[in-house]
Amino acid sequence: MMQNQATSESPAPNLERAERALRWAAEVGTSRPEALTEPPADLPTEDELRALPVATFRSYVDELLLGRHTQEGLDALHICGALQPWLPEVHALVGFGDGEWRHKDVWKHTKQVVWQSVPRLPVRWGALLHDIGKVRTRKIEPSGEVHFFGHSEVGAAMFRRKVAARLGFDGELYDRVHYLILNHLRASQYDGDWTDSAVRRFGKEMGDGLVDLLDLSRADITTKRPEKKKRGLQSISELSARIQDVQAQDAKQPPLSKGIGTAIMEHFKLAPSRKIGDLKRLLEEEIAAERLEPRREDAYYLEWLEARRVELEI
């Protein structure tokens, strides 16, 4: 009589237990922050959490991120063990200190940025992931000063190479979250001395993600010093207003004067011809590419054409 052989296979992951833990975290983040102290009695293992379908994980985390109590919700996500298998780049921020917080950690800063940001999914994901590059870029000077040079670029690369595929980001959401991580420091570099040309260039470079970027930049101000926070918020509001003003001016005024065609003919002693239109289009293209400034005096553009007279066969 043959004896039954014990199987060496591991038991199947308990997906119900994993999903129950995520459901609890989402409820904490959206409607029951007080439930943070009441986690499920049987928390799932990392393997069980990892075995969940991407769509299931994302549905609960998306819900959590759009909630009103995201700080508690993110703590719940950490407590139930979901960060390590699904978001190890964020898990690495827990207990990781930076220069400003000193005795606190980037995780606390990240949670506050998410909570302070507008409840739009790309912005909330951008807020959650904006500082993941800090772990790889921290440099402590002998003086004790801490730097994270290039952490935006490194974080964007981490998102592009690993995070996006793991979490099923694609299409417009992928593009916007990557954009926000890469550019999240850009607005904070503004100062009132920027020329209109610099403001115009910034607006064009940031493109249709500008509103999301400025909203994330406001949320990224977490200093406890009221005056510093006030200055930071005022600076971003000033930048936003100047971009709108420049864009409004550009919409009303053409980049070249109405008399530029006549000025070209008189300067180069040309008769009316197709060549004049070609030269005007060339100037407009150079202005669009920001190699020339718009709405300058005709002499400015004639000087540029004169310097290229042979090349342009004028």
C-alpha cells in the first residue's frame, strides 16, 4: 500500500486577505482616518500582496490618493505592508532624513505634499513619487549640509524604468506623472528678476502641464516657518500671473510689426516678391523657437538678417 507523499508546493496566496488590507487602507484614506489604529487582524504577507493583479492594487491606491485623509491612508498602506512589494522606491523614504527636516524624514514630507496637493490623480501620484530620487542622490558635506543634486532627473528615470511598468502607468497619466517628477523643482527657481522673455520661455517649456506643475509646486512647500511658506506661495502665484499676462499679450499682438515687410524691402532694396514673405516666415520661426525676441524694433530683425545675408541669398 503506497503512502501519500507530502507536497512541497507552497500554499496559494490568500488574495482575499491582501485585498482586505488594501480596502482598509483606502477606507482610512477616504472616510475613516480613525480606523488607522484598527488594522486587520491577519495582515497579508508580501507574497500575497505581490500576487494581486495590478489593476486591483491601483484601484485601491488611486481611491486612497484622491481621499481627504491621505496622510493616514498612506500610513495604513505602510502598516499593511503594501509599500515594500509595490512601491519600494516610496518605502525607501520611510526614516530617510533630509537637510531641512533633520530629525524627521522624507516620508513625512511626502505625505504632507500629497495631502496639500489638489485631488487630481496625476498631481497626487506626482506628489507621492516626486522625491523618490533623493535616496540615490543624497550627499552630506563635511559641514553637515545636505544636497540632492539631480534628484528630479534620477527620480524621473526610476519612474520610467521600473515604477511605471510595475504599476501599469501608460498614456496620458504616464506622461503627466513623469513630467511632474522631472520638473517639480522648476517653478521654485523663479525670482522676480526674470524678464518677460524668460517667463514666456518657461511657460512654453512647461506646456500643457503647467497648471498641474504649479499646483504640485505649491503643495511641495512644507516648511514650518510661516514667512518662508508665505514667500514661496507668493512667488508661485506671481509666476503664474506673469505667465498669464505674457500669454495674453502674445495673443493680442503679432510677433513682428506690420511694417516689417516694407522695412526688409527698403533695407535690402528688394522689390515686392515671394522672397519677402519667406524672410518674414523665417523670422517668425526663429521667434517661435526663442532664438529671436518677439515685438522688437524692425532694426533688430534687419540686423539679424544682415548678418546672414549671404547664407539667405538676400
